[in-house]
Amino acid sequence: MQGLRLPRDVEEALDARWLVHELAAHSQPLWRGGELRVPHSALSAGLEAALKSAYSAGRIVRGLEGAERALGTEKRGLQQVDRRTGVARGGRVSRLLVLADDGSERFYRTVESLLQRHAPRVLALRLSVDEAALGRLLFGREAVARLLLVEHKQAVSAVLLALARQWGAHV
């Protein structure tokens, strides 16, 4: 997590070094034997509200396959802009994967690979909820969601700021 650059909205709202430290302090390996450590958190009322707001604004992609497609399309577009302008963009977090806590090892290995391909613009957050609770939060009683992609930097900022408040920041 060292060197992680958070969205500008987050940096303007609080001490970003503090949040990066907290993200690292709350991190665990994504799976037994995994290389990446991912922040882990309870699902607070503030996080629920931020995720519901992102969903209402059309900023949530549901599922691993949808996230892979969306991130791949965005990456190709960013590469084209970089080539056309001759300027490589900085590595700032602009997307967030929100993960349920009951996936298989194979699922988390796939997520780890996705994070590595799209680093540093994609950050993951693993919540202490199962896929049924995460799905029910946004999609209704019978729905499941093991992974959500928060797509827009303002929505990502809102989720990260809610997480920071949960961990004691005064935002």
C-alpha cells in the first residue's frame, strides 16, 4: 500500500497518509498464499449508504465478469488517450472492487490477478458480509453479489470517506 495515491477528493477531505496507513493496517491476504493484502472491514451504515448512492447513480457493476469487461474497456481507452497525447497518466486509485467474504480460493485468486493487471488504479475492499447480504443491499432480497465494481472516482471517494469515518477520521 506504500505509495498508494487516493482520489483527489479523498486527499482534500483528510490526511491521505493516515488513510493509506489505516488501509494497510486493516489489510489481510486475499487468500491463503496470496501475494496481495486487501483492506478488510465491517459493513457500516455509512458504507451501506455510500454503496447505495453509487448504485442509484449507475456507478456499480455487479460480478467478476462484468468488472473484468468494464476494467478492460477502460484500460484500452486510457492507453489510446496516453498514446494519442504522448502523456502517461499518473497512478491514482479511481475504481474500487468491493468483495464479499465468502468466496472460494479460486475466486480470490482471480480477483488478485485482476487487481495486479489494473494496478494502481483499482483498489479492493473485502467486507465482513456474505454474498447474500451484499446482494440484498443493492439488488433485492433474493439477489447475491460476491463482487461489486465501484466505477466512478466520486463514488469511490464517497466509499473511501465512509470507510475513513468508520475507522475514526473526522471528515
